[in-house]
Amino acid sequence: MRKTVIILTTFVILVSCNNSEKTKTTSGTQVIEQNANTTKTQTLIGELKKLQQTITSNDKEKIADIFEFPLSDESFSIYLDDQSFNDQFKSNGNKITRTMFLQNYKAISESIWLDQLKNLFHNIAIDSLAHKDTLEYEAYIKTEPCFYSYQIELNKDIVTLRMNMNSNRNYQSKTLSEDDIPENSSEICEHNFWWIFKFDGNKLHLESISGAG
């Protein structure tokens, strides 16, 4: 009986020690993963800040460096009401070259909502991504028929910068457009635009630019 008790006691001690070691190992692994995730997030925040500096620099050469040319119409919603540009676009196999981008920079920057992207960075504190995967800001002005909202969203390795133009439903339209459409009509005010990046752990890579509305 005494031998049995001793054997059982030894077994319990061994199992307890083994579980303790497993717990320590698991805990250590979790700490390593948390540190790695923190480092990755801080690197991403740093890359977004670099992007912000580039966008706000108004330097078209630096801004062009964000893109990997030539740009296809499948991934980048860049449309200009310019026959010369469109003819060149078609002759290049429906692609935009760096030269075309620089030559038509002003019109292209309007097409891809570059000013609104600047406003997104101005209104959203990027450092808050250390604690949240989605950051939002609504630039609502009650005296305006339309207003903008901005969002940065992280989903694994995909970073989406979203800019939305919205209708101010509380706005009382005093005048109508030439087509008798209210100033705060959805046809005028409701548009969405987003830039999508892929983060490889070190750098951001622009994947696409799209719009709707």
C-alpha cells in the first residue's frame, strides 16, 4: 500500500512538472508572438507615416514612386476627360505609364481623390492603429449639403484607406442644381473611394484604387 502511494505521488509530481513546463513554453511562445505582432504594427505605422509625408509633399515625382508602372485599368480607377490622354492610354494597351502620370498629374490627382487622402491623414491619428484595427473620422458640417468621412482599416496584411462622400440629410436645400436635383441629393453627394495596400511586414505596396457612386 505504501509503495502504491509513493508511486502515485511520484506520478502526480511528474505530471505537474510536465504541465508546468508546457505552461511556461506556451506562455513564452505567446510573449514572442505578441512582441512580433507589436513590432509588425509599429513598422506598419511607420510606413503609413512615410506615405503621409509623401502624399502631403505635393511632389509629383515622389508621389509617382508610390505606384508600380504601368498601371492597368483593372486595378486603378483613373479616368480623365481628355482625348489625347485616352488615345495614349489605348495605344499603351490600356495602361498608364509614369510619363503619362507625370504629364497629367493635376487631372489624375483629382481623379484619385488625392486631396481627400491628405484630409484622411490630417484627421486620423495613425498611432492609434497600435490599439485598434479600424480608425474613423467624420468631417460633418451641418451647414453643408455634403460631408466626408474617412477610415483606415487593417485586415491581416491588407490596409484600406477609405474616403466617403455622404449626403447631409439634415441640410435644407435652398437652391437646386441646374437639373432640379437637391444639393444634398445622393446623386451629388454619395460617392466612395478607396486605396488598397498590401503590407509585406516591411513595406506597403499599392494594390489598387477604386471608386463607386
